[in-house]
Amino acid sequence: MSRATQTKAETQTATTDTATVINEIFDNAKRKSSAGPRIAVKHDGGGFEHLFNSWIKMQKFSAVSTTSQKRCAFYCRYSTSGQTESSIERQIANNEAYAKRNGFVFAPKRHLYADRAVSGAYTYNRKALDQLLTDVRNGLIDVVVVEDLDRLSRDLGDLGRMFRTLESRNVELHAATRGKCGIMEVTMVGYLSMEQRLKVTTITTQGRWLAAADGRNPTQIPYGYRRSALGPGIIEEEPETAKIVRRIFDLADKGVSPGTIATLLNKEGVKSPKGRLWSRSCLVGESKRWLGILRNTKYAGLSIYGRIETRRDPDDGTVTMTVRHPSRWIICENGKIALVDPDQWFRVHGRLITTICTKVRGPGNRGEFVFKGVTFCTCGAPMYGSFLRKDRARILFCSAARRGGCNNKRTVTAHFMEREMLRIVRDVIAAPEASALFETEYLARRDHVTRKVVADRTRLESAIALLERKLERTFDEDHSRALSPDRISKLQTRLEKELGELELELQNLPDLEEMPKLPDGIVADFRDAVEKLIGRLPIEKVGSSDMVLFQALRAVVRRVVVKMKPNGGYVLKIDGHLAGLLGSSSTGVSPTRRLVRTCPPPGRGFMGDTDRRTMFETIADTGSYDVSEEDWLVAEPLLGTRRKDAIPQRTVLNAALFHARTRVPLNVLPPRYGTPHGISRAVRIVLRSGALQRTLEALGSRGSKAVDGLDHSVFERRLKDGRANRNVRRPVRGKTSASRVAPSRNRRRA
């Protein structure tokens, strides 16, 4: 068939279809206008009929469906994660049976829409429902089938809005349990579903409160507890995790910040409740909801329910929480589940308000800056610590200098400056004379405050009693007969106002029992701890006792200003007072001492510091790490003998043990062990020969205290480094590597 013939045939077919439509229109018009005059239309292809045909062709009308079957789609949903996929399968089976009975066919593009584990109270976050409504708007669906209307929504407003959307697109809504649904069914089912949801919520909440009042735990089991075998909802202490909870509260009660506690637990490898690293939020949580370990009231033996009233926005699901009045709380006391003392819990909870957020680190080994947060540059900016490399010490620099706000570009090694500040604390702030003066001042101030509080309390109580008597007289007709009612009312208002002010002042008086007391020997113990800390700098492994000492030092030393000098030295200006040991800055002991010390450039090397050198020499002279006579009888045959002018083998063994215990380098050992070069060479000889390893193994097998807990990795690492150094060919002075000639075998032997 040619193209012209095909075009002519298509034109005839279109003309025939158009004529059929025109005939139907005019036939309907003739039947409807039987009461009026009839119009005779001749189909002669000209005149009015030709104009009408042209007009029809220009119109856009939808195609008339030639089949009576309608395209349907199913929507299924279940609410909670406790339900399974069998709920969806049951809904699909019921919907398919209903569609088959009514002659529906599946929509060609997609006919199944399912939302799993989502509530029907809201329409947000329901992706399948959103896609269903989108396909309805695109004209892909004729009928929506659900098992029941509450699968779409349990909210009357949302259900009515969806029904209007379907109705505007000429889409029918069918329920497998009800049939075709109209506005009446939608209204009734929406109202009943909404009432049922509210009823279930109320019953569930009341059931939890009754279970709590009965001593059971209706919520998730907190960290530190486990499920008891006594019955459902009964919890009991879990020994391992409960020990961690008590330790957390002990550290927090001593003033250690939550961020520091989290860092300490991470360094020790303790797992958090979720099996990950600890964080500050895990301990502190959220203040409004009382989340976090330090806010959990169950650890104090109290279970509180009904504190928070939650409301959710129906459009975007935003949750708004408000705290109910305490009269509406459900408070259940159960001392059997308490892990910490209630007084300790309330002290920690009160301190959380002023807790400073600190950065939490993972399980690293870089040490801790003792005076973190109290060290400043002369420009007023804080001094920060940083590491240039993992194997280098921490350096301090001005934070503003990195941003161009300060001209102080110099840095100082942290542990050198820490040692100088600790010396000031030991020798000046916590000196015996300063300690005695502080105790005298504090006791005198405490007595003065006590006398003043007692006098103020007596004065206020007398004034309150006098005002109460005057207020009572205003209600007595015999005393107020000469006064008008208006004047009596004004007098009562004034007296009640004065009475309220006096009662508030009485309530705000300091509680004498809560005033910090001065324990015996607290300053002396603090000074001894600082002395030991000086010898440990730089600190590599930080324990819980170190964290407590750091907090005490930061409370005593309130501010340190560092001024760098061109020659590498620095000037320290320290503001501090022993009142910080009592954990309160409002002790009334007036002076915050201002101390200034000019420090020379830091000494180089491991023994560059005078205090450190003196401390290690004292330890060496006492012979704390030497072998005993019994140990030497075992070690002497294994080490052998050396020539008379050499260092004795017993001294070599003691030097090796001292090196392993203190990590003092061999070339700077105390003079007690001999010259630095001689003792270093002697230890290396017995180490390379293997005699030292055999001796240590023999002493360890007999349970010697000299090697108890000794770290042998020091010798293994030094032996490995020595072998590596022997394999390096050192160049001969004055000759290049190319011109060197290897010596002969005979010269080597000679």
C-alpha cells in the first residue's frame, strides 16, 4: 500500500469515527428535547454539519473506556516493630480476595504499597502512602483497597483529607471488611479509631505507672542492672557494670568533669552501655529528659514517671516536650535497687549545672596537661597544647598567635612549665607556713560566719514573729474597729509583703552544716601528692587518682599568665589559694595570692631538670631496685667475671634493673653506677651476649622481688636497635664510600 493510499484510509477512518460521535450527540439531543420542537439534521456533508465536525476535531476529551474492569491498588501497614511480615501477608490476601470478587484488575505499574513499623497516628515518614497518593494524582489508579480504613490513618482529620484527595480524582475507596466507603463511613471509622488509639495509650501509661508502684521496671533496663529471676519487670544489680557506675559517681563527686571521666574510661578500655567509646553525652545526657548515667534517678533508688509531656506536630513530626508540674509526677521509692548513696547522687546532680564541657579523647597515650584551662598568654588568649609528632612532647603556644592576633610566636615544652608551676605550688602556696596561716584564717572566718548567721537568724525570726502578730491583729475587730476596710486591706497587703521578704531572707541564709570543713592533714597530703607528681612528669598513663589531683590543682591555681622571653626563658604569674582544696570559692578567706617567678631556659636532656636528677639519684642511693644477696648468688655464675679494673658485674646488673624500672637512659644514669660511658657499654655487652636475659629468667623462676613485674620489652627493644646499628656501614673519616677498601680477613682477625 502506498503512502497516499494509507493516508486516505486513515482520513476516512477518522471521519467515520467523528461522524459516529456526532450521530450519538444529536440522537441524545433529540431524545432529551422530545417536549420541544424537533430539529431535523441531514448528513449531507455540508453546511452546519461541516462546521460542527470541524469544531469536534478541535476538542480534547478523554477516551471512553471499553472495559468495565477498574485498576486497583492495595495499601497495607502495621504499627510497631513487634509485629511481623505476616501482618502484611494477611492484609494482601484479604485485599486480593475482595478485588477478585468485585472484578478489579491490578494497576499495571504498581499495585502494592506497604509501610512497615510506622504509626497510623501521623502521615509523615510514610513513603508508601506518599507514593500511592502521587500515583492517584497521576491517574494510574481507579480504586484503592485496604483491609480496613484504620490502615490508612487513625486520625480523623488525616483520613478525611485523604478521602477528599481520592474523591477529587474520581478514585474509589474500598475496605475489604466494609465494601465501598463514603464520607459517612470515613467519619465514623476515623472517630472510633482515634478514640481507640487514645484509650490504648492511656491504659498502657497507667499500666506502666502501676508496675512502677509495685516495684517493677516498666522501661528499658538501665546500665548497671540485669533482669531478675524473681519475676517479670524485676531488676537486680549486675556486679561488673554496677562497679563502673559507682566509680563514675565517685569521680564526679570529687569534682572530675564528665568529659575527663569519659576519657579515663576510654583509656582503660571500658566499654560503654552500647559497646562503643564513652562520651560526655553518655554520662550527662539531656537535662530535660534526665537522660545519662549521672542523671538517672534509679541509681539513687527513685523511679520517676510522668515528668515529660510529649506532643508531636502532625505535619513534620517535630516533638515538643514540656515538664509537668511535680504534683503530677509518679514517684516510687525502692532502696533495694539503689547503686549509690542518695546524698551523693544529689550532690553530683547539682554539680552538673556548672560542669564544663571538655573534649573527650579515645584510648590514647599522650598524657594530660595538668593546668589545662587555666593557662593564658599575656594578651589574654588561652594557651593550647599540641603535638608536632607522636614521639615528641606536648608544646604550649598562644591560641591567638596562630590567628595573627598576638606577636608571641614562641613555644615552650609543657612538662617543663608544669614542673615550674608545681614547684611554686609545693614551695610557696602549699608550704608549711602558708598552710598554717590558711588554717588559722579559715577557722577564724568560719567562726565569724557562724556567729553572723546565728545572729541574723535570731533577728529575722523575731521580726517575723512580730509581723505575724501585727497581721493577726488586723483580723481582730476590737483592734481594727477605728480603721476603714480599705485601710485595713492596704495594711494587710503591706504586712504580708514584708513578711514574705523576711521569710525569703531567712531561707537564703547559709546552712552551717553545708559549710566546707577543713579535714586534718589535707594540705600536707596535697603537698606530698604534688611532690610525687613532679617526679613523674611528663605523665604518660593517667589514672583516676591523677584526675582527682588535677582537678584539685586547677582549683588551687586559678590562673597562670605566661610571658615568653627572647632567651628561651619565661615569666609565670600565678593566682592561687589553698581555699580551692575545699571545693568552694566562697569560703570568705580573702586573699588570692599573686606569685611571680622568672624561669630560665629549660635544661636539655632527660636529666636537664634539677629536681628530677636529685630524685633519681636519691632512689639510686637507697638501692630500692638492687638485687639481694640471695639473688646475687644465683646471678653471679650466669653473668661471669670481668677484669679487675672493669665495673663489677653486680653493679652492672643493678644498673640494668634501675634502667628498666625508671626508664632513665643508660648514658645519664646516676654516678653511683659509674661513669656514663662505662656503665652504658657494660650493660650493652651483657645484653648482647645473652647473659642478662638468662639471669633475669633465673631470678624470675625463683620469685625474686627484684624482677617482679619488670618490663622486659626495654631490653628487647634496645637489643633490636643495637643489631640494626651494627648492620649500618659507617663511612671512614676523610674517605668516600666508593674509595673505601674492605680489610682482609687476616687484618680483621688481628
